[in-house]
Amino acid sequence: MELLRGHRILITGVLTDDSLAFGIAEAALREGADVRLTGAGRGLSLTRRMAKRLGVQHDVIPLDVTDDAQIAEATQIISREWGRLDGLVHAIGFAPESALGRGMLATSFAEVATALEISTFSLAALVKHFRPLLQASTAHGGASVIALDFDGTRAYPHYDWMGVAKAGLESLGRYIAKEVGPDKIRVNMLASGPIRTMAARSIPGFEEFEDRWHERAPLGWDVRDATPVHDTAVALLSPLMRGTTASIVYVDGGAHAMG
């Protein structure tokens, strides 16, 4: 069964083969989607390498979410070559080193602003530019936008300003979903439990997440197995969840709901 047959999906944030974005791209291709990747700055060469590993036939599109001109250029490329978008995966996050693991009072506003622009506001920037292409989706139930999330309802050790950025992303996703819903565009946040990726390893004290999550999750949790996240992303991108929007979909073994 190819749940995404005929779907044209743009995926951001593929830098390494252990990233959630890579796994989502791989799963989408397996389910019949036509996938295109974006990359930014010095990471562009890494994304091109990952595109080859995935077997993606299209060129990687340069896309720096802090540059409106580059987003507009990416939109034009998709418009010329595809004419529509059926899915968009926002897997973009960054915080300066000082914004993680040092407490909330040690970071300057300029550094916080960088984290919020890249990790939160970028969702609005992408949906704004790609909205006409998402409106043109021919998928049953319309287009689907997914933003990768990490439970923003609680304060976690060391996560600091990235936690604030994720909480903002959750709120922003709901507001965007309200605005673009009449266009048959749904917007959902996919909140994964901790997965052992390169990005996760950059968070000070990540091993504390690993140790505690399995104990709290009723289903247990394996930080080495991201396939439940990939599969849920496919479901969200597919018509199976065409009635779901403005939601945080948790894939964390149930830990978020425990005391």
C-alpha cells in the first residue's frame, strides 16, 4: 500500500542519516511520494549527500529560512517544476550554544531572537511563501504541513530557550492552522520523544532524557528507534488524517501525559 502515491512533498532539515527528517523522507519515498529536499549554507553539501543516499532524483533547493529572497526563489523553483505542493515538513531548529544548558537568565535577547527566528518564526515564513502551492494540492483532503516538535508544555532540564521556541511553535501552528484551514491546508505538530540523533547530542545533559523517558512512558521508549515517528509523519502527510489539524500529535510512548 502506497499511502503517498502521487504526493509531492518538500522536506527541510535533512543533514544526517540519523535525523528525523531523513527517516521521514525515506518513509515518504517508500510510500510512493515524490520528495524534494532543501538545504542551507554550509549544510547544503551534507543535504546533497543525503539526497543521493535516499535516491532523490531532484536537485537540493537552497533554502535559508532567515532570507525571504531565498524562500521566494525556492517557491519559484517548486512552482516551475511541480506546480503544487501536497506536503511540507518543517524540520528546522537552531539555538546558539548559550541558549542551551545555561539557564534562562544567561542568554542575551539577540541570541534568543536567533533561536526564535529559525526554530519558530520560520514555520510562518515557509507557509506564507508556499501557501499558493499548498492551495493547489490535488491530494485527497488537501495539503499537509508538519512541524517537528518536542513537548512544549513542560520545562525540561537543559532545554532552556529551545523549549520556549518549541512552545512558541506549538502556538504558532495552531494559529496558522486556523488561518489556512479554509484553503484545505492542515497544520500539525509532531512531538517526538527523545531520539539519539546528532542534533539531540548537541543538547547538554541529553542522557538525562534517555534515562528518564523509558521509565515514564507507559509503552516504554527506545531512543534508538525513530521508526514510530517516521510512520506517524507518513500518516499525517497522507489522506488518512485529513480531518486532523491544529493538533500536537505525540509519538513518545505516552510520557507527556504522565505525572
